[in-house]
Amino acid sequence: MSRFIEVPARMLPPETLNALLEAFVTRQGYDTTDTGEGMAGWVEELKKQLARSELIIAHDLKLEMTEVMTLTQWRSFGRDLADDEEEGDY
């Protein structure tokens, strides 16, 4: 069984999805004044990116954490995790 599962955005309650996207905006250091709509503008933009499959929501079954990631981050994370597992870090 895989340690990670992809969570479809439509499966999340709106409040949970918004909280995950707001955390992603903060973690990525986005300027919330860029959109003219503040955080809400970024959340709406990220929902569009999710719909275009440019972002994914991944849940770690071991750590019981859910994160929004770009595809580049996801691929990098998968490689880093595989390296850690080979070294016995997990």
C-alpha cells in the first residue's frame, strides 16, 4: 500500500479546501496584495490551478498530514522520500 494518496479537491468541504489553499499561499510566500482581492484572490486562482491539474492535494497516511503541492514539488518530494527510504531514514 502506498503511503500517499491524492485527494480530489471536490471531496473536501469548502472550508477545508480554503484552509489548505491559504496555507499553501502562505508557505509559498505569495504576495496577497498581487490579486487586488487579497488571500481570497489567490485561493480562487489556486482552485483554477487544481482544476487544470497543475496542483495536487496529497495526504500522507503515515503522518496524517494533507498538503497542496505543485507537480514539481510532488515529483521532487517523491524522489527525496525514495532516497530517505533507501537510506533507512523512514
